[in-house]
Amino acid sequence: NGYHSPKIVFQAVNMPTNQIETTQVLSTLNHLQSLYDSEQDSEKMKLLGKVGLIELCGWLEMSIDKLILSVAVLNEPNLKFLNGKIKKITTFEYEKSIKELLIFLKGLEFYEKFESDEAIQSDITLYKSKTETEKIYEDKTLITMRHAAAHTLTSLSQITNYNAPSYYITYVNNISSILIRFKTHIDSLLAGFTSAPQL
């Protein structure tokens, strides 16, 4: 008896093309800002700013996971395998998250088609700017602030303060728009792949 692949396939996450969920993270950031505005203790204000940063980064990492899962149509064993791969990625750096996962799931040839679009190239540059090169506090980028905030025992002395929670609302809006454009283009490419004649 030879091995037979399971016939049942699953779409891991149902995500509309034009939607990245932001309601919860924006609500949390607004709530944190209201606490921040009524607080006078500088250490508590710093803590609220740190929580705001962590909320943004957690939302971004989860949004990337959902985006990748939303374009995965796999049988159950392979879906578990993909989830295992996703769990090992603990960053939102473009090359190590979106690019790596998209190549892992759809292949290098598909990724090259995705990346060859000029508008997508601009969005990739913008995404990297927002997350990896733009300074959000002193000389630190979003990704370096995230690492510092997540490793307090070794990095607390490096951060004297955090931005107010409301600072990150613009980041949510800007980055969610980029992710939506990524998703729209991926869906468009996949539709072309699906409709291509079978040889």
C-alpha cells in the first residue's frame, strides 16, 4: 500500500483581500493613551508607552501570520507543518518574515512575480523604512525598540523613555495599508496561477 495524500484541503484563515484587522489594536492604543493622558507618574507613563509599542509589534507579527495563512490552501498535515514554520519566526523584519514565509509557501518563482511589480517594490521599501530604518525614538528603529522592550533585563538601560501610545496609531494605519496591498497582489497572482491552462 502506497502513501496517499489526504484529499481534504483547508484554507487556514479567511481574510478578505481588502482587509487587515485593526479594530482591536487601535482600541487598545486609544485606551492606553487615555490612561497615559491622565497619568502624572513618569515611570508609569513610560510603562504605558512600552505596552503601546508591544501591542503594535504583536499586532504586526500576528497580521503577517494571518496574511500568509490566508493564502495557504493545504491538507491538514501540511497546514500543521506551515504553522510550525510560522511559530519559529519571531520578527516582523521583511526578509525574515514576509519574504521567507511567502517563498516557503508558494516558491521562489511565485515570489519573483510578486516582487517584480513596481508598486509592490515601492511598498516593500516603505515597509522596510517603517519597520527597520526609520528612527522612532532617539537612534532606534521599530525593530530595535521591539527587541529592547522584549528583553528588559538586558536592555532597560538603553531606553530612557518610550513614545506615547497614540504615536503608534499612525503606524497601524500605514502598515495595514501596505499589508492590504501585498494581499491584493498575492490574490491577483494566485488567481492567474489557478486559471492558467493545465498542461
